[in-house]
Amino acid sequence: MNLPLGYRYASTYAGIRKAEKDDLALIVSDTTASAAAVFTRNLVQAAPVRLSRAHLRASRGRARAILVNAGNANCATRTGDRVALATSRAAARLLKVPVEQVLPSSTGVIGVELNPKLITAALPALVAKLSPEAFTGVANAILTTDLKPKIAFADLSIGGGTVHLAGLTKGSGMIHPNMATTLGYLMTDAAISPRDLQPLLAAATNRTYNRLSVDGDTSTNDTVVLLANGASGLKPNADDRAMFQEALTWVMQDLVEQIARDGEGASHQITIHVSGARTEDDAARVARVIANSPLVKTAIAGSDPNWGRILSAAGNAGVPFDPAKVDISLQGIPVCRNGLAARFDEAALAQKLKASACRIRFLIQGPGRGEARFWTCDLTKGYIDINASYRT
């Protein structure tokens, strides 16, 4: 685990959660970093999302700190905007940085007032604990219904040296991207300008976080932030940025696959690969509809090779294709050829579908070159149990 240079991390229990485990976290760059971000497009947006947008505009894409709380979404409340600003100001004072260089995030229950004093009282000790070694503590502190932390890393050789990239994320339910999803934070010690950083994050998001769904619900708090502080002393050129783009996409894909594996109540992580569509966007639309189909998800939960549900779901994507030119495979086994049933050993395939990972391949025969991968999970009674008692 080679963490990027020039960052420190800390987490603590501030009393926001009912359970006594860390619920407040801080990520700090030792120098001013370039910052890029994508946010939810849900019409209902939490106060930290609105304030982070405003701060990035005011700072012209520069940041020094990310302040995150779990246990309360600070959304749809009377005091949300005041709380987000007050806690950001308190962090800025302690860190001696401009308030617009503090990016707040929250996750948890919607519609419950958040007491800012819980955060401001905990901040002095949190700042005092900042350490380059506390990365995994932050990854744990931001979790809600997640069963495990989600982290990923990559190194990239450029200009005679090495730059480092690290990411952490959370998410288990209320996951269906529409610009971003869940909370995700990525740090690199490469020197990249805000102007160059934003398109790198946007492109990687479109192929990773925006192709992830657990339950088809886009959250009010979705935020993904990428910081680049230049602490390595290495500035990628145009060719290097292309390689950085690949490394960033790889790290973010690793993170979203971990989210899909940890979906609420999930017993299967599902990867859907659609190819042969006219465009990549068409392929992604087909994959998204398959991923969000409750009938497909419950079939996988029951290890049932019911390929008809996959074909039917794809037909609802609004993407033109000839059903008679569709091939479908499950776990690498052809189950549908030319839109009709293929011969396969159903009992043997059902056994293969008991594995924790499921692969669905949907091929449209013809000249189309559009393809996309999408990640999701199955739907079990566990999802209902978790969400029926979420507030209690």
C-alpha cells in the first residue's frame, strides 16, 4: 500500500451515530491541491453537496481538506446549510486554511436535524490526530450499512519517477449513479491542474461509478472528489495523463466492484457485459436496465438461469436491436442464441450460479462496436430486512 505523498488522515467518534464507532473523518493535503468533483443529479440535494459545489467554484478548483460525517445525511432539514457552513468554518480555522478550500460531505439518515456542536466539539482532537498512516481509519469511519471498508491503490511511472493514487469509498444501498454515486475520495501526489483534473475524473466516473447500481435509487448526497497535490514533484505530460486516466479508471473500477459485492443483503456480485450496440452509450443503457431489473436480480439470487428475464429487460432500454440477433451467456455458458434457447445443462449451470460472482454477457450480432460493462448485485430478503429497519 503506497499512499500518495503529502496527505494526512484522521477519524473519531463524534456521537452522530447511535453505535459508538467512528463517524467523523478528515482528509487533509499538506499543500493546496487541485480538486475535481462530481455530484448527485438528484433534484433533492443535501446541504454539503450544495456547499462543496460553491466552495469549488469560489476556490477555482482548489482544496486543502475534505470533512466527512456518517450517521446523518444533513439533508432535507431546517438547519442543513448553516450546519454545513459552520462545521466547514470550524475545520478551516483549526487547519488555518480558507473555508472555501474545505469540502464537506455527509451520509446517513435523511430528514433528521444534525447538531453542529457534535462535529465542532470533536474537531480539535480530530485535527490533532492527523497522520499519513490513518487512511484505513477514514475508510471505516464513513461507512453506513456497509459490511467492510473499500480501498484501492495504484502506482504510475512517469518522468523518471513514480506517482501514487489511492481511493476510498463507501456504499451498500441507495446506489444508482446519475453523475456520481455514494461517497468516494481519491488522492494523488501528481501535479495536475484543476482544468486537466476535472475531465480526467468525469471520464473515469462515466465508466465506473456511473455504471454501478445496487437498488436503482440515486442518493441525495452522492459525491466523488479527486485531489492532486503535486507532492511527488512530477507533472504528467499529455501522454502521461492518458496513462493516469487508465490508472484512475482502474482504481475506481476496483472501488465500484467492491461496492457491488457489498450491496445490502447481496449474495452475488454481478458483472454485465453488453457488446454489439451501435454506441457505447447504447450498450450502457442496455446494461443499466438489465442491472436494475428486480426479476433478473432475484433470478441470480436464486441461482436460476432464467435468461428470458435478461432479454426482456434489455428490450425495455429504449435501444433498437433485433431480438433474433441476440446471444446471452451466464457464467460463460451460452443460454440463448439468436434470441432462442440454447442447449445447456441447467442443473450444472445452476450450480455455477451459486458462486459469489456472476457474469452476464449480452451480445448483439452485427456491425455495432458499442460495448459497456456494468456492476450490480442480486436482490435478496436481506435487502428488505436492512432497509425496513434502517432508522431504528
